[in-house]
Amino acid sequence: MPTRYWLCGERETVLAGRLESEGAVNQVEAELDSLLIADAHQRYAIERDAQIPADYTGPRPSGGVGGTRVGVKCIHAHLGWWLAGGDDPVGTWAASRLGISRDDYVVCSTAVAESIAAIDIGTNSTNLLIVDEHGTEVERRVTVTRLGKNLAATGNLSDESIETTLATLEEYANVIRDHSVKRVVVTATEACRRARNADAFIDRARSILGVEPEIVSGDREAHLSYLGATSHLDHVDGDTLVIDIGGGSTELIVGNSTGVRFAASYPIGAVTLTERHFSTDPPRPEDLTNAIGEATDHIDDLVRDHPEVLDVSHVVGVAGTIVTVAAVEIGLQHFDAGALHGFTLTREATEDVFRTLATERLTDRVANPGLPPERADIIVGGCCVLVGIMRRLKLDALTVSTHNLLDGLIADARRGAGS
């Protein structure tokens, strides 16, 4: 049976069977985006297959949850994985209809605790996080590598950007070896999703790291970002919106204590808007308006498809643009995660920072405390995304989180190990 989890509780099995008999398979396939379900199957298969010894040569399992690749085969299997901590939207859907909460269950494990290294290869930066066997952070690095530089114009990753990113991966591989980490998980996001020559880059990255980087879908990226952003914040009642503005894309995710409700990914980020709209230093007012308008158009789509986004109880912002805007607002001379994590960034402060940075020449902009020099040329593009989102959603403020997709990747990996 090609499955890793199976539902065996008598009550839960009866409830899931009753739900199936009432047409749950057709209902959940109609209500959930097929890509969300497909991504869940992929995550499940990766987790399951990671337990197969490297030297094993016998028959291998196939498919995802319940052995299927497309759609939903078995509510029981999805609910079982979800109860074990899996990021499964079908399990979340079933649990909500059955009134089941994870808080009523204890996840047990016989897995050996292990240290884990996570690497995220983004459009603007390549980042590393290492945690020990207890989940305690021992190393975190952010390196601006600009893998997606000029991607919009050429459709390819440039030779220079590839070499810069690979050099950073070599450095990270050495750090991982220094910490004697055996388990490494790697993601690649928007730049690799779009580039025609991404496969050649991934091949070289694999040879350096010894593992295959996963080119994640926008939905998978959004789920990981939500998991990471909320993992080190106090619990709040109601729905939380997480805004993750990257170099090449922006993810908006709404979820609560039962998991992610919906997620959306849009091809707008600090790098992409800068390259598409700005050709002068500083940018012209009409170009700023167009950049904000592009961001707003995407958020119009979000509101049309998910009007409930206007009624969330809490908003969290993560990643480089938002953390940098908060640092500039505070006036940090040196990066201080303790000062930034949990900071309330108001819309008024965001607009003030935006006006300051957007009207300065690059040579003056780099002098702002809190603004890393390597982000100075793209920060205005990121601000346009943030301002557009806050204006369109009428957000008065958001809570900054310095924990992000990397933390979500680690949490997802630890769940996969049964920790």
C-alpha cells in the first residue's frame, strides 16, 4: 500500500466513512483548487519516499496520498495524514466538517531527532537556516545573490547570477558540513519557476549540495511561508493573513489554527517591479503609480476570488521588503531580529518610508539606517507592492515576523520526520 499514514481510530474511521458516503470526495474536489490537492500529493510523496533507504532496490510506492496522483481517492488517508501533522488541505477540509481539532490529539513518534539544514534559493537572495535536533536555531544566513536579475527581459538566469548563487551554495555546503548536518532540504522559488534554463542551474546546485532543490509552486511557497511566519508568534483567534513579498513573487495566505484556508501567489516582487517599471533614478512619479497599480490589480483579483480576506483578525508580514521597511522606520543601525520580530508596522509609517525612499537618488538612499546597501536599488519596487496591498485591503497595520519560508521548510521537514 503506497501510503505512510492510515486512519485507524474507530470513531474517526466511522466519521470519515460517513463523510465519504455523503459525497465528500466530489465536494472537496469541487471546493478546493486542484493545484492545492496536487501539491499535497507531491509533499506526501516526498515525505514518504525520503524514508526509503538509498540502497533499496525493490518495488517502490507511487502516487501521493492514498496512492493517487490526481484528485482525491480516500478521505481516510487525507485525514490520517492531517492528524499526524501533515500540511494537507483535504484533511483540513474534512476535519472542519467533522468538528475535529488537532488539539484533541497527541502526535507520537519513534523517529530519531536530527539536525536539519534548509536552504531557500530565491529571486533576490539565497538563505540558510540550520536547527539542531531539538529544533533550536544554530545558524541563519541571508545572502543577496540576485538569481532573477534581468530574468523578465531575457527569460533566462544570467551566467553571472548563476555563478554568484552557486558560490553562495558552496559556502553554505561548507557551513552545513561544519555543523555535521546530515539532512538537507532545499527549495527554489519564482526565478526557477520562470527561467527557461532553470534545469541546468538545478543540476549544478544538486551537485554542490548533494540533494535535489525542489522548485516549489506558488501555492507550496505560500503554505511554507504561512507555516514559518506564524510559528514564533502568539496564537490569535480568527483568521490570520500572511503577506510575503519576495524578489520575484508575492504570496498572500489566510489561515487559522486548523491550517491554511487559501493561498494566492502573484508574479510581483521587489526585483520584478523594479525591472518592469523603473528606468530613472529616482523613479518618476508616473512609474511609481504604475508599479503600485500593477500590485493593486492583483489584489483586486484576490478580493474578487476571496472576499473574506477583508475580514481577517490579524495580519503578519514577512521577508526582505517588509523587514527592511520596519528597520528603516525604527532606524536600526545594525540588524536586530529581536527589535523587529513582533514590531507593529503601521500603514502611515509604511507610506512615510515609501515617500522617503522613492524620492531619493540611489546614492542618497543607501545612507538610510536600516536599509542594507544591497537592497537599496530594489526596495522601492518592494515598497510599491506593500503600499498597494495595504491600500487596497485597507490595512491599518501589520505585525512583522522575522521568521519566514525557511522556518516553514524546517517545520515541514520535522513533521515529515515525525518530530
